[in-house]
Amino acid sequence: MSYFNTDGLGFYLQNAYVKDWIDNTMVFMEVDNVKQFWNELLKLELTSKYDNIRLTPIRELEWGKECFLHDPSGILWHFGEFNTK
């Protein structure tokens, strides 16, 4: 198991692969500014550097905005910004 930490945020990874889990895994990460985050994702040119990566542009919903990254392992990452009222 490995722990990754940056700027006070962290997560664990372990060496385990269960296809049913991967095919049904979604991670939501709240960001301050989804448009800025989207532009940073585009600058990384992930789709040209890695196989099996998909980016889905920002959608505006009643609760806020989000964009998506499908990573090479099949995990769907949601990057979202909640509306502030």
C-alpha cells in the first residue's frame, strides 16, 4: 500500500485488482474553479500521451459544474465545482 500526499490532501493506493470494482469506480474531487482545472487538464495533453484516456468537457448542472477524466484503468474521475449561494 502507498500513500500519496500533496498540499494536505492524500490518498492510498494498494496493489489489488478486482475487475468488477474498477469497472464501477468513480471518484469525485471538488475543485475551486472547474474551468481553470479543465484548462490545466488540457495542457497536460493526456489523450495524446496515454492510451485509453478520455476527457469530457465541462457540463453545467443545477448544483454546479463538472468535467470528467476516464483514466487508463477505467476509473471515472469527476472534477466538480459546487454553486455558492
